[in-house]
Amino acid sequence: MRLVLHSVATASIRNLRTWSPEDPEVFCETLYLYIGPGPRSHGTNIFTITAATPKGLMARGAVNNIICEGPMLIIQVYDWTTLWSWLDRTV
């Protein structure tokens, strides 16, 4: 059984497919990935990953000298198509 990426969401951006940042080089968001078996399955699980550009990470700042922790994807500039393609291939 192949797992399928059903959708991607964030807490602060309503629709990542249509949204674009003021500066595509400054992006840092925690993504919620809804992944489940088959394209019509109702049983999905939620996984998180931080997607960020180098400038987005620097703009985020550090807490106790830690900039970010956990699963992370570093992208040169924000581009929805590139981001979705990578996530879909990786799942």
C-alpha cells in the first residue's frame, strides 16, 4: 500500500497553493502534512516539518541559541510547486 500526501496546512497561512510571501527568500513555516493510505482513504495521520529559506530561518531568530529543531526542509526560495513536488515525492 502506497501512502499519499492528502494536504498540507499551516497555522498562519490559509491556502499555501494561492499564497505568496512578500519576499520569496524569507519563508519559515511549520507544515502539517496529512498523509494516509490511498487517494480516497479517510484515515490520515498528521506529520509536521518546518520548511524554510536560509533568510527565513535567520529572521525567525533563536530561542536559547537554537534557531530550529525537528524535521526540516531548507529551500532556496519559496515556491509552492517545488515544495509540493518534493513533499509528494518524499511521501
